[in-house]
Amino acid sequence: MSAPQEVHDLALARQEARANRDFAKSDELRNEIAAKGFEVVDVAGGYELRPKKRYATYESTRDIRPINSGKYEITVAMIIDGFHEDAVETLKSIKQHSADCAITMLVLGDAGILADQLDARTSLVVVTENFGWGENANALLRSVTSEFIVIMDPSTRFTGDAITPVLAELKKREFVAVGWRGGLVNLEDEWRSTEDKGAGEVDVLFSYFIAMHREDALAARGFSNRAVFYRNADIEFSLGLRHGNGRLLQMDLPLEQDRHHGYHDSDPEYRDLQSKKNYDRILERFRGKEAILSPRR
């Protein structure tokens, strides 16, 4: 398979960027070449272009290699388990409204039509065995190369630019994580629920859309690998961040939620059992530690 002239032009431009020690531009051009289906390899006296697999497939999340976020400071990352048509609509909404972010999909099973969405800022990895939501979310935290990351559910759609205000807030370094939906732990029922108080500092953020400093999240040990189901795993993660003196901010953002398949289309018995396991672990770890909570409002 010979590369078209436009790909050779990109490879030549990359050589020139490397000669000028403009490595950021070189990486950007490498990503553009990859998006066109080729891998550029440096050889003596020039380069070679080789056909490239459009995405990588792994048996385990532990095997995932770094996912290059290119020039972008923030990566929007999603775990996709079926319902590909809905995920495509979500991807289109992100691309329409937010240009200044990389996008990464961690797909469980077959990539299907999601492979058609790949471009210079959109990457995809397939994992053939599902080790649970917490493991998958942690794999994204470890693997993307941007400074900031959004963990987002495929049911959440952009109706405007949600990235610019989130990135601006994170860069102030007052909050380790910001999100769209969250709340305060309800002390009156002994930590068994949360209350949405609207925008402001909160105890917990939900994974419909949660943006964070990636290194801060990893320093707080990320999500629980014992959380095989997403529900309440984000609450445990949030309280872990607060336990490490991190502050969390709920923001009004141009987002909306479509049908949440992860909840509504999962087996009710399995969903309730795994959700309870997650919440029981929260109560065991954090109940009574009111010093880690945000000011009441």
C-alpha cells in the first residue's frame, strides 16, 4: 500500500519540523499522518511510511500503551460498552462545540462504526475483556498524555463549549476536579445519599462529566478497581480526592443527558447489587469523617 502524495507532504513537513527542533509540530504532523492510516518511521537519510492499524486492541487494560493527546492540554475520555450509535452522536456533539481537546474512546468489544469517527484528534482503543468500570477509568487516567482529562459518560451531550470554561477553572489550581453534576453528602441520613445544591463547591462529582488534573487523580489512587459498575464509584473517587485535601467544583455547563444506557439498560438485579457494594465501601471508608467535606450550603 503506497502512501498518497498528501501523506508524503506531511512527512516532509515533519522532517523539516524535526530539523528545526520544533518537536511539538513534529508530533502534531505525526498524528495527522496516523489519522490518514500511516505510520512514519525515521530511517537513515529520511523516512518510511507504513500502513498503520487505525486503532490498537488489547486483552487487558493493563496492556494499554500511552495514548498520545498531541498538542491538546485536555482529553475527553469515554468508556463505551455497546450502543455505538448513541456514542457517535455524543462524539459529533463534542467535535461540533469544542475544538480545543483530544478525544479518546475506550471500547469494550468490537469497535464497529466508532472506527469511522477517528481523525487527527480522536483515538480509539479496544479492550476485549471487561475488567470493570473502575479498571477502565483508571486505564484512561494512566494512558492519555494530556495534563487534564475529562471522564465522561457517552449519554452526556455537548450543547455548547464545555471545555474552555472547565480548562480555565482547572488552571487556577483552586480545585482538583470540576464537573457538571454533583452534590453534598446528606448528613441527616448518615451519608446514605447526596443532595444537589447546584453550582459551587461540593463533596462529590458524578461521572456524567468530571474533569480533573490527571496527576492529582492518580496521586489519589484513582477509582476503585473493585468497582465493576460505575454507579457510586464516582462518589468514592470524589471523597478520596477530598480526603487528600482536594477541592471539587460543580459548574453550570452547556451539557445535556440523553438516555443513560449504563443505568436504564443494565440488568436491574446486577445494577442494584453492584451499586450497593460500591456504596457500602464508601460508608466503610468515609462515613463520619466530616472534616473532609466541603462547607455546608
